[in-house]
Amino acid sequence: MLKIENLHARVEGKEILKGLSLSVNAGEVHAIMGPNGAGKSTLGNVLSGRDGYEVTAGSVTYNGIDLLALEPEVRAAAGVFLAFQYPVEIPGVNNTYFLRAAFNAQRKARGEKEFDSMQFLKLVREKLKVMQISDELLHRAVNEGFSGGEKKRNEIFQMAVLEPQLAILDETDSGLDIDALKHVADGVNALRSPDRAFLMITHYQRLLDYVVPDFVHVLADGRIVESGDKSLALKLEEHGYAGLGEGAAA
Amino acid sequence: MNDTMTRESITAAATLRDNAGVAEALGRSYAAGFVTEIEMTGLPPGLDEETVRQISAIKQEPAWMTEWRLEAYRHWLTMPKPDWAKLKIDPIDYQAISYYAAPKAGPKSLAEVDPTLLETYEKLGIPLHERAALAGVAVDAVFDSVSVGTTFRKQLAEAGVLFCSMSEAIREYPELVQKYLGSVVPTGDNFFAALNSAVFSDGSFVFIPKGVRCPMELSTYFRINAQNTGQFERTLIVAEEGAHVSYLEGCTAPKRDENQLHAAVVELVALEKAQIKYSTVQNWYPGDENGVGGIYNFVTKRGDCRGDDSKISWTQVETGSAITWKYPSVLLRGDRSVGEFYSVALTHHYQQADTGTKMIHLGKHTKSKIVAKGISAGRSSNSYRGLVKMEKGAEGARNYTQCDSLLIGKKCGAHTFPYMEVKNPTAIVEHEATTSKISDDQMFYCRSRGIGEEDAVSMIVDGFCKQVFRELPMEFAVEAKKLLEVSLEGAVG
């Protein structure tokens, strides 16, 4: 589904990604771990098309097409979703209204029929049940005055409604207490499916206790330096990031 | 939705997006910028005492009215042009303006109204016939200077409500007009108010008698059509003891390269326990993207909370006009009276707006609330200017002012000029102001969810204006939102 080859990217003239390669198939959950400044968030931002990230070499193909050539909203319509590390507040814009606008914009771009408010409300109700989120959240403005945990849960809720094919979770576990973390993990697990892939960017392995990944990759200094299964994360927990990468070919 | 996305469908998504861009670019012209071709009669350009007399004569006004106008005219001659606003205004040649224009055939009822005219209203979406009944709106449509049709007169009359054109009111209810006209905005109040008093050609008159709640929203659509015509309407709304009324005016004007002058005066009088809600959606032609043409909108609007426990609320959405100069104000004379001002002012391209309010607290425990939202895009300039005055007798009076500016792009400006005068130590004045930009983070957040750039801007702006839109009657809130979208097209990128 996703094939990243020798990706080099710069932010404000500074090279952050230095030849990153990664393959993700439908149905797989990949965890990207690594120390601060390794380029984890940069990867998420490059994949979703944020301004200010300059790709200098390499390629990203998504379902066989050049992902990097598409505008962010087209990527979204094509099924790429980024759960933000710091979800953005949009004062005065109702959460449900925002979500419906996004949902319908994506459907329109794909040439599908848009949902009217009744249809959409029905869909939202169903998703609320699965996500165990109170509908009070829906009536508030997008992320405005939300607690850290509420913001992250709202991201997962958006993901549940938009049903992406490739979900990138950027440090979704950061700043969450254990209960909130469990809620978020339950939400992610509920969305796991054979045709959906996850890229979970995280600093700590504790999220992986709840969302068990198929693959774990260590990102250091702009490249994947080691890949393995769940046990790699446990090894990292024990030994830290120092001294990693020796096992991988440079 | 979980089906694997094919290359074709992704390309289709991209193509759809591009096509939408083209369609938007094509639709970017001023939607109300058509000209109605009907025969006009009017006065030649120029202004002197004779012009004033002629206007009064055409309107078959009583002698006192003619004198009233002449007095205003003479006062106007002595007044300097105001130059204190943060506006760049080219000199206006008052002798080059025609002060009276009217469709040739004077219509007496809707059935007699020129069909071209009705078509115009239809293009503007004004519910004049049965549509009005469905929408529950009574419309007094002012086409240039003459009111062509007033709907729902009968139903309103049964409730005791008088709703007619100002010309009719002067003829049919002279005592009421004489009692209240100029009692809130005196003829010599300011340069443009004096000019209006001398030459106003029509407008709306509303009278809600004691204890009556007006059974429907009242609405007037003004439209400037004739070329080189200044439109000077005069509106007077009186709510007697305990009466309630909600009034909406919407304004559009066709596209012209010349600047046109619009100098209106609106007076509101609220007696004891009366409530008046006055909403404006102003979409006069703003000029083109190079700043050519557009309406000069110099308006004096003032409400007088004359009685105790009365309330006057102004809500305005200002998206049009090349230059907007207006400060809907409230005189809080009655004890415990309440004044409100909710405003959204949007400027784009080379538009200039200097707008705000004045809340003059005279009575005890009077309250006022000001929520002003300014949105600037392109090379426009948008200023909020507000005065809150607590006079000596304003025991325990309170004011809350919130002033927010939103900037789109790097070449526009937003300014806030709050003035406060507090002469009573028990009065409390609060002022909050913010200036923000649509952040890159907000834009990316929307786009990463699939919402395109222009829609994202509209959505963020709409959220920014929410507090004000909430105050508008439902159907007009929808219209206001659409208007902002249209006005902001091309503001990004």
C-alpha cells in the first residue's frame, strides 16, 4: 500500500530525513520509535503534505501513485489520515459540522454522493458507540477548550468517521494518563482491519502494550536503523535508544 | 469506503479539485452586479435650495417638511467635511450627484409594478409575493428612491403596526413623523446626516403601538440602480411602551465604475420596556479588485432607549461598499435600559471600513454589550472605532466590549480605536481585544481532513463570526454566511 524509498527531507534548510525506506501493506500495524529529533514527526508531516517540508530525494508511492505530488486534501480523499500530535483548535466551528464538511469533501472528491445531515448523524451515532465517546464532545467547537486526552480521543473519533486506509498516528499517546491511553488504544484496536494500515509514531513503548504492532522500526538520525517485531520495542524499553543501530546496515 | 483506492479514482479526485478551482474563479464576480433597464425620471445633477424644494414638491410634502429640509440644507452648507476617520476618501463633488430618481410609472400596487423590477428582486432573492408569506417576511422594497410595494400591510395593520414608506408616512401620519423625525439624529448632527435630512427621498417608517409585539420580522431591501444617483434613505422606527419589533435591512447595488454615495439615517425610538432589534446585511458594490468603483456608505444610525427597561440591539454584517463609515449607536437614557452592538465587518481588495458604535450611558444601571469582529483580506483596511461614555448619572452602569480582528494575508490592516469616558465612579467598563491570523496550523488541519483551502478559510471565518451570526434571524444568518464566502473568494493563495 505504502512504499517509501530513500526519502530525504529538509525543514528550514536542515536535513531531517536522510534516506528513509519503509514498506507497509494493508492490514499491518507498524510502530515507528526513536529518540527526540530523529525525524518521527517529520515523517508524518511529509506523508500528509504539510507546507514547509521539502523533499530533496527519494519517493513515496501510495497504492501505486506518487503521493508527494498530491495536495493534502487530495491525499485525505485518497485515504491518508494524520492524527495530530497537537490537534488544532478552530474556535466557533462546531465539531460535528467540521467533521461532516471533511467527510463530504472527501466523498465529493471521490465522486461519491454526499451525506445529508440525517444520514451523517446516524453514522456519527454508530461511531460514538464504538468509540465510547460522549456526544457532548460533538457539540463543542473543534478542539476548543478540550483537555489533552479529549483532543486525542477526538482525533481517533475523526479517524473512525473518515475511515482512512492509511492512518498515521503522531505521538497519539503523548500526554495521556493511563486511562486515557487505554481509551485511545481501544479506539485504534476497534479500527484495525485487513484493508487498513497503521503507522504509529511513538516515543514510548507503553502504547504498544495496548495496540500490539506487527512491526517495530527504530528511526534514528533520519533513517530506519533497525526493524523487528514487538520484542524490539521491549528491548528498547530495557536498554534505551543509546547504542542502537549497530545491528543495522548503515 | 474501505475499497482499495485505484489510481484512476485518485486522479479523478485531483481533477475534480482543479475543476472546482476554475468554477470558483469564474463565479468570483459580484453576483448582484446587474443593471435593471427601465425608464427613469429624476432630477438633473446638482444641489441647491431649489433641488430641496423640488424633492419636497415631488413627494407632495406639507410645508413643515419642506422647511425642515431647507433648515437642514442651510446647516449643511456651514459644516466641514469630517476627516477624522481612518479612511482615504477622494473628494466628492456634491453638484455632480442627482438627488432624485424614480421609475417613470408610479406603481400603486404590486400588480402594477414593472415586471423588470420584479425580476430584479427575484434575482436578489427577495420574497415579494407568496414567497414572502412562506418566509413570513414583510418586505418594503425601496427601488432607488420610491417604495414600490409593501406587502403584509393589512396583516400588520390588524395588529396595529404601521409599516410603510417614509413618503407615505409623512402624508398619512404627519403627527407621528413630526413628533419623532430628527428627535434621535437632529438635522445638524453631522455632515452626512444634515445632507440626508435635506434631500432624503424615501425610506421606511415603522410604528409599533403600546404593548404590541410585531407578529413578523420586518424587512426592507434597498437597491441603488440608477447611475450617478445618491441614495439617501431615512428610516424611523418607533416602539411604544412594551412593544417589540425585529427589523432587517439588506442592501445591494449594481456594479459601476463610478463611486456612488449612500448617506442614510436611521432613527430608533424605544419607550418604556420596548425592544427593537435592528439587523443589517450590507452588500453594496465594493468596487473591483483594483479598487475602482464601489459605494461610499456613510451612514448615521442611532437608537434612543428613551424609556426605562427598554432595549435596542444592532446587528450588522458589512461585506460591501468601497468605503464604510458607520457607527450604530445607542443612547441609554432610561434606567436599566440595554444597548447591544454585534458586528461583522469584512474588507477585501481595496475596501475600507471605519465602523463601530457609541454607547452613551445616561440612566442608572444601564448595560451595554459590544461584540465587533473585523476580517481583513487583500489590501483592505478595517478599523473598529467605538465610544463608551458613562455620564454622571449612570449609577452602576456596565459595559462589556469585545473586539476581535482576523487578518487574511500580509497586505491588509486592522485597527482598533476604543474611546472611553467614565464620569461615574460606580460604572464598570470592560474591554477585550484580540488580533489573530488564520494560522498555517489551522489551514493544514482542515486540509489534512480533506477540506480544500477556500472552504477551510470560509469555515474558520464563519467560526470567528459565530457570536454575531447567532444574533441574526435564522434565514439571514444563512445569507450572511454565504455572503462572507462570496466576498472572501480569492482571498487565499
